Amino acid sequence: MRASETWQPDVRAVMDASPFLGRAAVDMTDPEFIAAARARGPLPESVEGVEITETTLPGEDGHAVPVRVYRPTTPAPGRPAYVLFHGGGWSFGSLDTEHPRCVELTRRCGAVGVSVDFRMAPDVPAETMLADCWAAVRWTAERDDVDAARVVVTGSSAGGALALSMAQIARDRGAVPPALQLAFYPNTDDRVHPSRLSPAFPVIDGQQVAQVVANVRQGRADTPAYVFPNRTTDLSGLAPAFLLVAGNDPLRDEALAYARRLVAADVPVELHLLPGIPHAFDGIAPESQSTRTAYDLMCAAFDRAVRPR
């Protein structure tokens, strides 16, 4: 598929007006770029219906993991919840990266949200990053205002990969499984899939995907367990999945491959391929119809997954 032939007009108009998307691709292994791309602003003000605070939770090695908590302003016990892992190639991004999506989930779904500032590659091994994320899942499930059986793991891009990884870890550790693993345009693999080879896909390209994979692998000969979800051999018994894939995205084919493997493993899967949109489209064009469609699908799937049985 040629990306240039299948664009959603409102998304394309935003991209054409951007002074950044047409510039030369950055090196995602460059320490200066990584540092700049991790920067974040002050705590956002609470918005109507959503209280926003920040705190830390205890990590598995004693590290205090920073988190941003989103709570409905109307108190209620046993709410559904989500644990969100931000995108950024496992190497950058911050609590600001997915802020609009957190507000959307909390306001529309009445859910307590925990957005996680996990330690990232290449500063730490993949196992440390996964441990921070798993500590956040456990901490969220143990909250007094949360129903542990109605916790969703979610994220986009590499954060979507981490959500898929958490579902695998929950299964293998015998923990309460997430009610749903909900991923937007996720990384799933360190191997090259056909869509990574398209030169027409904007925002990120296949070379940059390889760079962030290199940040995670850090020259290791082995493949770290869980961090690339499509490397896990057995996908049976995982929590239900919702995958939203962007049509004009180098990660498209690996996400579709993972969805097919979930189906083959008898895991309930809801898959949406939105044509004519690039990687990270909701951040690029938050007011577009494509973003509204994606958020409507997300919230509907969330509500179905956490509905009391």
C-alpha cells in the first residue's frame, strides 16, 4: 500500500502545516535527542470531572516510580481503572505524552487512571523497565478505590507494547489478569516486517524503529523476555485484547501479525485498522475525525471490558 494515496484529509492537512514533520529524520539513539524528548512540563491543572495528582509508588528494587493519577471528582469505591504506559520507543516520552487520552478515559469511562513514568532504555536493562511497569499494575490493583478485577493495561506505540507485555507477565505470574489489554499502534517485534520498509510512511521510519529497538537490546545477543510481545512463543490464556492500528505506519504489519497470532491462540481480539493515518495520529491531529473515531472505539471497548458481570 502506498501511504501517499490513502490519506484522511483532516489529518493530512495538519501534517502539511507542521514545521516539524517534513524535516530530516532524527537519530533516536542520540543522547541529546533522548534527553530533550523526555522533558515534560508542570503538573496539568485538573479539568472538569477529573482530578489530577502526582505521587510515587514503590518499585521492585526500591526505586520510587513516579506516576500521575487521574481520578473522577465524584468519589466511588471499586471503580474500574487503567494503567497507562506512554509511547516513545521505550527510550523517551513522559507523563505528558498520553495526557489527553488519560483525561478522555477517566472522564468518559469513570475510571481511575495511573500513568507511569517508568525508567527507560538505554539507561536501564529491559528487565528494569518491565519491573517498573509491573509494580504500577500491582499498585493500581491494590488501591482502595479500584476493583482489581477491572484493571485495564494500555498505551500507544512502545507503551502499547508494554501493555501487551504486562498481560503476558500477569498470565505467567498467576496474577489477576487485566480486564483488557488495550494498545494503540503498538510495537510488537524487534524483527523487520514489510511495512517498516516503506519509504512513504511519515512521522517515524523503519530506520528509527530499528534505532529504538537497539536502545532496548543494548547489544545483547539474547532477546529480553516479554519486551517484544511477538517474540513470546505461547500466547494462549492471555487477557482479551483491543488493538488499534494506523494504516500508514511502519509498525502496521507487526501489529497485524500479533493480532493474527492472538486469534490463533483463541484470545478474544478486537482489531481496528484505521486507513489513511500515520503513527501517533492522535497526538498530531487531536481534533481530527480519525482521533474522535479512535477514542470512541477505545472508550466503548473499555466500558465493555470492565462492565460488571
